[in-house]
Amino acid sequence: MFKKIVIVDNDTRFTESLKKAIAQEKKRSVTTHNFKVERLNDAIYQYDLYVIRLDALTLNLIQELSEREKFIILTTNYDTPEVREKILSLHVTDYIITNSKTSIDFVCDVINKLECNDKRNVLVVDDSKLVLAQISLILKTQNINYMLCTNGVEALEHLSNPTSKVDLVITDYVMPKMDGYELVKKIRAKFSFDALPVLILSGTEDTYMISRFFKAGANDYIPKPFIKEEFIGRISNALATVNMFNEIKEMAMTDQLTGLHNRLYFYDAGVKIFEGAMRANNLVSIAMIDIDDFKSINDTYGHEVGDKALIHVANTIQRSLRRSDVFVRFGGEEFVILLPNTPLQQALKVTRKVCSLVRKTPLVLDDGKELFLTVSIGVTSQIDTIDKMLERADHYMYAAKRSGKDRVYTQEE
């Protein structure tokens, strides 16, 4: 997040309106200066982001800030080819034409995009050091993290690393060891079109080659030499697609009542964690949790209180878990916890704590009445497929209910 932002502009009316708009969003600290800012001391170089009016009096400051790799958004009233060419030579983040009512919104949009970009990772694949340096410079101005590879083999090795996170691949066509076409095909064998966009760079205008790339799964094509504005625009569009895909995916994997992840998430992220633990020969435990006598709660107090009971139990359990634990609402009044790197005795310690915490933490109803709830929990650490472990934990959970409820049950001690 950009905590310290400075606006350098002689247009007092515009500056005050812009300062208010930037500051009220995320409570940023915004300072303003007029063009005499060049007479200030080195304190002017201590800001995170600069919004500067392009002018003969600010040109030296802009160039100095650019050399220091600062984030700079330029403003200007002049929309001419000459002004555009001048701006493109300055290696700034973006520029805004301020002759419309929406210009302040545009500046805020660019700032928000820059902050989001800090979480984005782009893999650039090209055998030309000159092109890699050129693209690196552009990505820096956009606050985008990047990794550089010189051929398709290196890129695949990077993508195969389970710890690496890549949101976008930009690849050249002609490269040694593995060209861009083969790289796209191999990427699409592992990643969907929406999950990992791929942009192709090439100096050829061969329409047959371009169509082959799209058939292989490329999302977009950028001809060389590329125009900086177009290049940034296509990257932004690709990353926006990833954003949208992730938001939709997150909504689909989130239980709307409790805010926990759901069964779909468990079979996506949970299974990956489980399989990773298996590869590393680490112990894994799974717990199945069910709220006792939940039907009677709905019948006695109504479904609104039933919903509050689900939220209450979910929040109570979550407070006693580690960040690494996968906790989901599995369906109805059932919850599942996947505990990585956890042997049975430790899993029993955790789940008994959960059981006790739910028992001792009442749900306070609107009339002030306290409703005490309990849960039955089945735990297994016997390594098998994740479905069989779930089935076993479910069996133990019902055994806990038959044994009197409000307890943890396992036959593996």
C-alpha cells in the first residue's frame, strides 16, 4: 500500500479535489506542493507515489524521480502526439488527461491498480537480454513482480515449482531448447485458459503462426516492437481476467452463511495440501465435526437461530486452529478440519480443545438467553485416500454420538 503520496501541481482547485479523493480511500497520507517543490530538500524523494503535473518546471524533478525508480503518475491538460511522446520517454507509471470530470477517478483507479499489482507475479520468457531488460523496466513502473527465463524449459521448471506463484506468462516465440509454441501447449496441459493467461511476443506477422498460437491456448498476441501503452494495456487486461476468475472461484468455494470455505474448496486446496503432505511423508489427521441435536435447535428456536448457531460454532472452532489447518463447512451442520503435519495424539489434543471450547462458549440470543451447544467429533490419522479418511472420520463421529455426544472419538489410539 502507498502510505505517503505527494501531489505536485499549481492547479489548487484540482489538487484539493484530488487530495480528498485519494486520502478518503484507504485513509492514505497525501501531501501537496506547487511547482516550487524543486527548491525543497531531499525530503521530496521520501514519498511512495508521486502525482505530478507535466510542466517545464517539473521536468527535472520527474526525470530524477524516474532515475530513482519512483512510481509517478503524470497529469496534463494536453492530449497531443507530442505530449504523449514526451511522456512515453520518461518511464513513468501512467498519465492522465485532466480535461474531463472523470480525471480524478482515473488517478484513483491507477493508484488502486498499482496496489493490487504488488500481489501479481509475471513470468517473462525470452532469449533476448535486451527484451528482458525492456519488459522488466515496464513491469517495475507498474509495481508488478516478475521472474525472467531465457527459454521454455526454464519456464516450465519454474511453473512446476509448487512454491512459485505465477499469474501471467509472457513468452517469445523463437527461443532455444523449447520455443514459445511448445511452451504454450505444455502450459495448457497443466493450467486452464482463465487460471494462467499466456501472452505471445513475436516479430513475425505470419497469420498462420499466430492462429496456431491461439489454437494452442494463447490468450493474446503482442507484435514486436511493441508500443509501451499497448503492452501495459494487454497485461492489465490479462491480470484483470485472472482477478475476475479468482473472485468467482473464491465465491464458489465460500460458504455464504459462515464465511468459511466449503466442500468444493476442501476438494481443491485441501486435497493439494493432503497430497503434498503424502509426498513429503508427513502425518495428516482429519476430523469430522457435527453439531449435536441441531434439528431440535431449528424446531425449538427457528431457522434464524439455527443459522446463528452455525455461525457461532464456526467462529468458536476457528479461534482454536492454526493458520495451516484447513477448516470448512462440509454441509448442513457438519464441519471438517484437515490438520497437516499432525499425528493422532496432537490431533486429539486439538479436537478435545475444540469440543471443550464449544461446550463452554454459549450463544447469546437476542433476548439475552444463553444457548449452550455441543459437538461430536471423529478423528483419524490412518493414512489412506482422502475420501476413505473422511469416511473413517465420519464413522468415528457417529460413534461419538452413540457414546453420548459432546466428545471426540477414534479407534486408532
